[in-house]
Amino acid sequence: MMKRLISLLRIWKLPVSMLTGVLLYYLLKALLPAGGDAESAFYNVVSHFLQPSLIFVMLLLSFLRVDVRDLKPHRWHIILLAVQSSLFVLSSVVALLIPPTTVGWRLMAEGAMLCFICPTGTASAVIVQKLGGSVSGDVTYIVLCNMMVSLLAPAFLTLVEPHAGLGFMTEFFMIMGKVFPLLLFPLLVSFVIRHYAPRLLERLLSVPDLAFYLWLVALALAITVTVRTIAESDIALVHLVGLAVVSALCCVAQFRVGRCVGRRWKQPTKPLSELPPSALYPNGYVDAAERSAITAGQAMGQKNTVFAIWMGLVFLNPVTSVVGGFYSIWHNLINSWQLYKKAKVAK
């Protein structure tokens, strides 16, 4: 009985982590006074220290597994960037055309904007590796996507929801300051470790699932913050349901588009004999087309939802920030299903 329970926990690690995050929110709500200093301090530490630290370490481990020379764009990167940009621009135009008095529909359009412009989640490389995709391909898209977001988002966010004192350049530097430190610092640290600390490199890479288990902790914390954002919002139920539906449709569509583009314009891969052991981890060799589909699907579908919540709160109608919370739930359910299917095939 115990062995079966442990086996189920191994297969359903993501749902267990998500459920832990939900329970943690209600446990904290019971233990800490609502709106008190202790509650605010806890969520401040989570948002400004724990989550950034976990993201930093996970991205560092991903960079350590990738040769910088392999970080080069392929055709699917360019096509996905064009698709993501086009969807964001289209949803922005729709939001501009909807009169501000039509609050409900405008919120849905702004929610779609956040879902499309939100950059790839840095933890996507962890899932890509578990599924047998290309970590280098995913990390390349993370860098390119964040550059695209920094340039494109301020231009349209300022048009859709003008804020006093927040022009293009102000928003540009705010977004740059938010995304690039967590990209550049891990890259620089990984370069130093690779060239000057080979023993540390060997130790860090000797635990193949380290990044994944760190991500499970990060996921539980992210779900706790997500539940708090949704549960403590004063949004009308109809708008809450609408944003949940919009985020679900955007999530499924982006995973699907990513997989189709990756399979159609597959990323070249080395012959099996030339692949390092890390490319075969965890469940054996994946053919080039499926490997590319996995990578592109995660790159397009898995988002940095904390960043989406921040953009909604700062640059758009703050109500739209809950769309990032809902998206976090949907893309992690999809990840859970993919890992479950992968585990079943491996048996």
C-alpha cells in the first residue's frame, strides 16, 4: 500500500505541489491575522526573496547544462516570436476598439493581452528536460522572448491603459529592470562556474532532478500567491469566470501552436551517437520532430505568470492581474498531464 502511494506521488508530483500551495494559503489564513503585518511580511518575503532566488537557481542549473555555443536561434524561434507578437498586437487593437464603458469585454481583451505578451517561464527548461526536449532551444527562446517583451509591451500598454508619468521609456526601463537581472546574472554565474569551478559544476550536475524539485517548491509558493490573488480580489463573479475562460483558451492555444510550429519547422539535432547523456535524460532518445515539438510547445505555452500578475497590476486595469493566476493553474495542469503521459510511456 505504501509503495503504491509513493509511486502515485512520484507520478503526480505537480498536482501534489499545487494542492500543497492551496492548503498553504488556507493554513496561513487561519494562523495569521488577515491583512496584518505578519501576513504582509510573509508574502513580501515570498515575492521578493524566495521566488526570485528559486528562479535564479533553476535558471543557473539550466545554463550549466547548456553550452553557450548552442544558444542560437532556429526557424521555429523566429516564427513563434512573430506569432506571439501578432497575437498580442491583435488583442491590444481589440482592447483599444472596445469603449472603456464596456468594462467586461475590455477586461477580457486586456486579459488576453497579458496571456500573449507574458514571457516564457524560466522554469520551462525544467519541464523541457523532463519531457526529453531541447534545453538549449528553450533557453534561447526565453532570452529572445524577454527581449521581445521589453520592446513590444511598453508600446501597446501605454496606449491601452495610459497612466500619468508612465510613458514608453518609463515602462521600458521598468520591464527591463524586472526581467533582465534574472536572465543575465545566472548566465554570468554559470560562465564563471563552467570555466573556474569545474568541481562545483560536477557536483551541481550530479543531481539530475535538483532543478525539478526546486521547481516543485517554487510552484507551491506560486500557487499560494495565485490563490490569494484570486480569493482576495473584489472582482464581480462574471468577470472572474470570464478571465478564467480567456486564460484557459489562451493557454491551450499557445501550447498547441507551439507544438505545431516546432514539429513543422523542427530544430536540427545531433545524431544519437553524438548526443551527451543529458540529452537522453530521463526517458531515452526522442526523435527530432517530437523533441522540437516539446521544446516549442513549452516555450510558447509555459509562462512567467508572476510577471503577468505584476504587469496587470502596474500597467493595465489591476483586475486583469488575476488572469496570470488562472494561467498558472492551467499551464501546470497541462504540465502534469504531459509528465503523467511520459511516465506511462517509460514504464
